Amino acid sequence: MSDPLLRYRPEFPILERTNYMISNSLGAMPRAVYDALRGYADTWATRGVRAWEERWWMLAVEVGNEIGNLMNAPESSVSVHQNVTTCQAVVASCFDFTGKRTKVVYSDLNFPSVMYFWEAQRAYGARVDMIKTDDGITVPTERLLDAIDEHTMLVPISHVIFRSAYINDAAAIIEKAHRVGAHVLLDTFQSLGTVPVDVQALNVDFACGGVLKWLCGGPGVGYLYVRPDLGRKLEPKLTGWFAHQNPFGFEVGPTRYTDAPFRFMNGTSHVPSLEACRPGLKIVREVGVEKIREKSKRQTARLIELAEQHGWRVNTPRDAEKRGGTVSIDMPDSQQVSRELLAREILVDWRPKAGVRFSPHFYNTDAEIEAAIGAVEQILGERRVAV
Ligand SMILES: Cc1ncc(COP(=O)(O)O)c(C=O)c1O
């Protein structure tokens, strides 16, 4: 069966040397990043400070729009930041946790950095209500919905769970939150680029994530979507001169907020990372998330099928509609197996309570899936002999 998505393989040098199954952690680097970073250095070297006016200042808006385009966000509704944790801080700083609405509701399957941030906000009045998973794979939606009440300020929640790839019922969570006057901050780090995201159809208040995984954009760029009606009125207290109406006026005293996306930014932008992420965004846009999703469902189904044939525990939903791009497999000695896979140039990772995470992307072949599982089988066989 021919796979048209494989025509992009030559764009990613690392695929020549490794079985790259780790796009849930760091997507493969597009070859064009060499040119992008050389272009950055050339601009700096030849244009010097003029680069800000000629290119760098507006780069933040352009990259925000390129990311926004992948999630059906309106122009200028996506600001760029360094990472998801910073995005949480920007959103938190828009709200006051001293009144009646102080509850922050999320699942214990959220990415830990997000939980560490919100736990620390207790010092400013936030009351964290963390809903525990029953099986380590799925989020108990009904209990989460019940916890969202008229005292809830915010629901910062992952769209796709990093440990298990479970897809949260974002529509139901947003609907409940809005019914009681709360806001949802959807972390689309593990969805955007592999699972379709439409912020307008979801009517979500905020969405954040980063580009280094499924978007093949490298480290250093996080993004924050703010629904335009909120973007016109919210005033982040984590702010700075990029968010000022007249940044080059260098006015003293309180700020005068400009419009989104700069309104949600603060200090000088991370230009090299912004340049480096564009080739990945361009390729993902060209390939199309619908096609990526279709292939991902097929390859992740095959991984589950193979794991089940061997009797290994699968910590990922069987239902393709509830599953993102990763399959977590907890075979015997899984941490050791993951180390041995790395030694054989099969790039995966291991997480506690998950096992080995296999994350094929649009550039992976079906043969690589078979080879990765074949290698696990071989490693376990050799270990049995050794014991
Ligand atoms: C769902 C999710 N959110 C956030 C992060 C990372 O957060 P940050 O960008 O703050 O490092 C990750 C992964 O590394 C993740 O999987």
C-alpha cells in the first residue's frame, strides 16, 4: 500500500539513521531549519539593529498566525511565549483569586509542570481541586464536570493526556465551565499537529501548547490563543513593554495595553526559536492534520494489536476516537527495554505509570512499527535467556 505522506521523509535528516518514534517528546528536525537559522544569523550580521523593524518585531505575530492557522484561530489571536508554563502564568495573571471565584479544577493526568504552577498559586488564593484518575489512563469526565461549579475560575486541562494519549472530552468540559461562568485553558501540546483542534468550534476561552513535539518546531516556542472577545478586555498582570500601546514611547507609570496578540506578551521575543519553528509549521500545514490523524489512527491501532498479541499491558485507550498519537506499552522490564531500544537507534521514551511511549508521526513507515515491536520482542527474548 503506497503512503503519500512518506514523500516528506527526505525533509527530516534523522530518519535516515534512526527509527524515530518519539514525536510526542521532540518532533524530528526539518532540514530547512539549517537555512532558517542561517538566515537568522545573516540578518543579525548584516542588518544589525535594523532587523527589529524589518523583520523581528512582527515575527511574533506571523508565527502566532501560522500556529493559529492550524487550530482555526482568527488572525492575531495567538501570542507566542517560551513554553506552556509561562502561558499558564500569563492567563493566571488575568484573574483575581481573592473573591468568590477561586477554584481551579483539573485532572491529575495534567502535565506536571502545569500542576506545579497551579499548586503554587494557592499562595495567591487559588483553591486547587484535582480530580484523580481511576485507571491511570482516562479522566473521569463526570467527576470533573461535577467539580466545575460557580466558584470555579479556571479549568486548565490537557486536550490529550501526555501519559496515556487519552483525549479529554473538551467540548463537554467547556460547555459545563461556560454554564457556570468559568473559563477553560486547554493545553493542546499533545493534540495540535496530530489530532484536529478547532478553537472556534470548541468556543474555548484559551488554548496553549508548544511546537517542539507534533509540530516539529523545536524548543523555545509556546503559544497562547485567547478568544478575541476576552482578548479585548483581559489585562494580564504579567506584562511588559511588548504589551504597551506605544512601546517606543518608553512612558513611565502604569501600562496602556495594546491589542492581541502583543497584549498577552511581555518582554523581548525569542527570535531564533521563532525562526527555527517555521519550517515544521509549514510542513505540517502542507501535509494537513486530517491526513496525519488518519495515518496515526492506523499506526497506533497496529501498535496496540502487536502489543496485545504479546500480552503486554497497553496504557492507552483502545478506542481510536479517544486516543491521540501515542501508544504507551508497559511490557516486562519496560524501563530497561526503552534503554535498549535507544541503544539500537529506535528512539522512544519511558514514563512512570505509562511504560514505553511509541509515537509514530506522518513520516514513519509501517515497517518501522513492525521493526520497533520486533526489537522489543528480541530484547525480551535475550533477557529471558540471560536470566
Ligand atoms: C501536555 C503537555 N503540556 C506541557 C508540556 C511541557 O510544558 P512546558 O512547555 O512548560 O515545558 C508537555 C510536555 O513536555 C506536555 O506534554
